[in-house]
Amino acid sequence: MTSRDDLPEVTILCEDIAHERFIREYLICRGWDKRKIKDFGNPKGQGIKNNNASVVRYYPDLIKSYRSRNYRNIAVVVMTDEDKKTLSYKMRSLDKALDETAGKLNQNTRLPNERVAIFMPAQNIETWFRYINSYPSGQECDEITDYKDKTMSKEDKIKLAKRSARILAREICPQGVDAIALPSLRSACSELQRLWL
């Protein structure tokens, strides 16, 4: 078991505050010291069309920074919703942003030994929230339906994100990846292993 002191410093790049609070709370529940979790910043409002576009735009900067300092005990977590795209399409957009030639050839631009985890909730993160908060009853949940509640306040979204992260870390993850029904959440669990490389 890795001690708390051995865990890497993590930088988060994500679309919005619900993503950020979900990732942060999950990592804290998994043993990270909150002082070792950094936010890359939400550059929204700087001439970028949407939050997804900001993740794609700033991903190369973050990875270049990571690679220039990877001799240190650091890691990166990136989260962006799949929206109505596929996981492979969205991964390819990040690969192309980092290395256009490799991305066009469908080559993974992350090196096998890099502590770079990419989480992509299918449709949006609210899909994960619905699934997690109905566990283990198995409330009907799919990755096609949009479960976003546009009337929910920012404060309630943050509370939901944190609660969902705690349930995932403490109740669902200990059961193992096979216990998770949503493919995009299973993929995120596999990605999470990259933080311990």
C-alpha cells in the first residue's frame, strides 16, 4: 500500500467546478493530502467557445509542463464530458491537440509510464452522479440519456459532486471495477491506475 506521503502531487484540468470538486473529493477519500491537489485553473472566459474547448486547448500546455517536471512526484488528471461524442473521438481530440500528426494517425500521445489519467463521463458527469447515488439499488441509468438538471444551483451541484465522490471511493470502488455497470466509469477506474505508476 502506498503511503500518503508517497502519493504524487496532482494537477487537475477539467470543464467545470462539479468535475473539479468530484475529482478532488475522490482523491482525498483515497488518501491524498488536499494540499497535494492543484487546480490547473478554469480559463473560461478567455475567448474559448465552451468548457470542453478549454480542456482541449490547455491540455498540451499542461502535458508539456508535466513532462518538463516529471522527475518529480507529480501526476495529472484531466476530465471532460463525452457529450454526444464517443470516447475514442474525444481521446483523439486530446491526442491531436498534443501532437496533430500522431492524433490524425490515432496514436496515443501519452507515454505508458506517464502519470496522466483521463476521465470522460459518457454524456456528462451527471450520468455518473445518477448511477453512483442509486448504488446499489441499480436505479435505471444509461449513458445516452442526459441527466443534467439545469435548475440545480451551483452550491447543490458542488454538494452532489462531493457526495458522489465519497460514495464512489468508499462504497463502490472497494467492490472492484467489475461491480461498476457504466462503461465510462469503468474506464475511469482503469485510468486511475496510471496515478500509481
